[in-house]
Amino acid sequence: SGSHDERFLREQEKMMAARERMQESLNEAARLRREKEEAKEKQLRDKKIQEWDNLQSGRGYHSKMHKKESDSGTFPTENQGLSKKSSGGNVYRREYNPLMGGTESSSWSPGSRRSAG
């Protein structure tokens, strides 16, 4: 009976040690997640401050050009805009209206409501 009690105590100690290790890893993961969330919140605050400063200085609330301003340094000219439109592969037909159906003669219609039996 004595060896049984000792074995039981050793198993309990092992379980407690394993629980402590698991709790430590969970605490570490929670700390990292909290730090990441705080960094994200700080970045968002900094962005809002920058947008407010831009608005106050007359540059607009959001940057219209985003990162492209640094590439060219100027706004796109009319010719640049036209060449971009003509070279694009995603050109829509003006007469096409997705709400009115396509220009093809075939179209979907619901099946008959009559019972088959």
C-alpha cells in the first residue's frame, strides 16, 4: 500500500508540473498576442494622427495616390490615364447591364410549378 501511495504522489507531481508548463506556454502566447495587438493599435493611432495632420494641412483625409506619389512625384496626366484604359484587358460593353440580362438570346427561367404526378 505504501508503494501505491508513493506512485500516486509521483503521478500527481508529474501532472502538476505538466499543467504548470502548459499554463506558462499559454501565458507566453497571451503576452505575445497582447503585444502584437498593442502594436497594431499604436500603428492605427499613428495612422489616424497622420490623416488628421494631412486634413489640417489641406492634403486631404486619405492619400489618393497611396505609394504611387513617390514613384512619379506628379499626378497622372490625361494621356497616361487614356493609355491605361486602352491597354486594360477588363473592358466592359456599354450596352451591358447585369441587372437586365445579357445580350444573348438565351436566358434562364424558372422551371414549371406543376407537379410531375
